[in-house]
Amino acid sequence: MPRVFALLALLFCTVGAPAADAPKPEDFVTVQKGTLPIILSAPHGGRMKVPDVPERVGKGVTNFQTVLDSNTAELTEKLAAEIEKELKGKPWVVIARFERKIADVNRAPKDAYESDKAKPFYDAYHDALATACKTVKDKFGRGLLLDIHGQAVHLDAICRGTQNFKTVTLLKEREGFSAISGKYSVLGRMERNGYKVMPGGEEPNDTKEVPKFAGGHIVATYGSHTAYGIDAMQIELGSNFRTREKYPTTAKDLADSVRVFYDAYLKDAKK
Ligand SMILES: [Zn+2]
């Protein structure tokens, strides 16, 4: 009798286990609701393995990448905290904690994941980002989305990605190129603080962006050329700004630049 019981218990556990232990997407995406018209997104810094979700193999996928943008999740968290200190309000934050090996949220769905099990993780990221963009647009009428990435090509430079100003259409119409590359712009301020920015240089500056880093799916989906209407910029930080020793300083300097931009271009947005 005890043996039968044990067998039944084993069967029950085996059948019950997958549902009870299935990884929950919300445990693999950090989301912070904000009070400011500023949204931070970090799609490629995830370090967590997701049980039961197979890794992508990339067959037929354009621009297939599974490599981590190292320390961008940590840097974005620090950036959010520093912005809160500077502006006495919270930015909206969406950070992927799952590995890029299972889903790449900066790709269109067909190139982003291969397993039905990975789809809920992709959706959790984009649902949170879409909610942030809609709420900011409704509340303030405009907003800034910074999509934080890392690149290892120009180690000592930050590359700007707005699809050559397309994803910041409303900002450019309202304020001109200086709001994107001038002294009160986010990256213009970084440049003045000693960071090399590509493209950079004298304002007003309408120089073309580095093609490889000119802006991917996230800025293309939520940018101000779309119905979301949020000015969106991909920020590709060179490796030397993302080391364990350096990333807190980079985050602090970036927060200072966001404050300067906010004071010049966002402060008077409707409440
Ligand atoms: Zn990236």
C-alpha cells in the first residue's frame, strides 16, 4: 500500500510539475512605472537563463545576434536612480533580464524568437514598453525614450541611432537639429563632458549616423514618426564606458545630460 501511494504521489508530481514551475515572464523583465516623460529601455543586458525555453539558432534570420550588451541592464538601473535624484521624479524603466539567446526584443517578432515558449517573454517586454509610451503620450503629449545598448566596435565612443532623425521626427520639427545634437541635447551634453559621440561635432549637425548603429526595432516601433509619438533614440555605448568600474560614472553623466535635455525641452510639457 505505501508503495502504491508513493507511486501515485510521484505520478501526480510529474504531471503537476510543468505548470507549477513554468517560468513567469514578469520575473524576467524589470518594469518601473514612472512619473516623468522619460522612458528607459534596455533590451540586451539580460543574464538570466530561462528553464525550458530553447536557445535560438538563427536559421534564415537577418542580423542574428545572441551576444550580451554587457552591463547595460545594471547601467540602466543606475541611470534610472540617478535621474530620480536629479529630477525628483521617476523615469519609466523596462529592462530585459532573460538572455538574448532566447529572444531578441530589438527585432521584429519573426526574427526575435523561434519557440512558442519564448513569445511570452518577448511580449512581456513590449507590453510594458507600449504601456509606458502610451501613458507618457496621454499625460504629457510628448516624451523621450532612450534605448540603451552596448557596442564593441568603437570602444571609446557613443553612437546615436535615430534612423537619421526619423524616430525623433516631432522633436526635430519642434526644436530643430540642436535638440538632437546641440549643447542641450542628451548626446551633445555628453560630448561637452568629454565623451566621443558619433556622429558628433559642431551644431546644428545633421550628419548621418553610423549605419550599423542607426536604430533598430524598438526606436522604429515607438519613435515619434509612429502613432506612439515618443521621440526615441538608440544609445550605443562603447565597451570602455561599460566596464564594471566605469559604468556607474557613465550612468551618472548620462543622467546629468538627461536633466539638461529635460530642462530645455520637456519641463514645460503639459501635465
Ligand atoms: Zn544591443
